[in-house]
Amino acid sequence: MSIKISFSPNSIEEEKKYISYTKKLGPWLKKNGYIFNVPTIFLKKMYIQKEYDNYIKILKSRWKKEEGEYLAKLNYFFGGKINLAIIVKISRYGVGGTYFLPGGQKATVTINITAPYNHINVIKHEITHILVEPFVHKYKIKHFKKEKIVDAIFELLK
């Protein structure tokens, strides 16, 4: 069993959808103290494919150097039975990172490359969210308690 990671930039259409998603969450994000960015209006010229492609190369290289067996440790922590593919998408918008569980064996992590965070740690954090999510639903764990659980696992395994 394993966790497989792939990297891909958001397409221009995915960026538009992600901006819309973030704007809808905006009031909740502000209320709960999250920092995020979205453009007032998205212009096609704001999307430069080459910049996204270049950052994917950098991110892949950093992931190889900095992942540090985190995925293997997560797999062991969760009983060694994880079989999951995760696509890491990059955006210039939103919060530091988000995760999506579309169902099945494929999940998505989206990171904001303009956010002032360690992007490798954001990816690890969001992957940990994905693995904790079934427990969150089962035990009806509230948002900030979930964050504490994710942070504790991250600190333990990093």
C-alpha cells in the first residue's frame, strides 16, 4: 500500500473555479482568521502558463529533497493500508493550501504559491488532512480541533 503524489499546475479554467470557490468561502475564512488572496476580477493575461510550469519543476525537485519519508511515516501511522493517489495542484490564489476529496482513490491538494509558507510543509499538512478526514466525519470533530489533530500528527512525523 502506498501514497502516490503527482504535480500539476491549475489550468486557466481551474484557476477561475478555484477563485470562485475561495470567494464563496471568503466570509467563513475571514471569520476564522484565515489569510487568503483572490483577484477582484480575473483577467486571462494574469495567467502565465510558463510561470506555473516552472514552479512545478521547482516544487517537484524540492519535494524529492524535503519529503523525508513523510508519506511512508503517514502510511505506517495509519496502519500501512493506505492506497491513495494525490494530485498536487498549484494556484496563485486562495489560502495556503486546501484539499478536496472527490471520492474514489484520487484526492487533490491545491497550494497557493504566492502564500508566504513552506510549500512542502503545506502539502504534507493537506495530505494529513485527507487521511484524517474519515475520522473527522465519523466522530463529528469540529474544524479547529481537526486542525490541532493534523498539526500534532505533522509535528510527530516530520
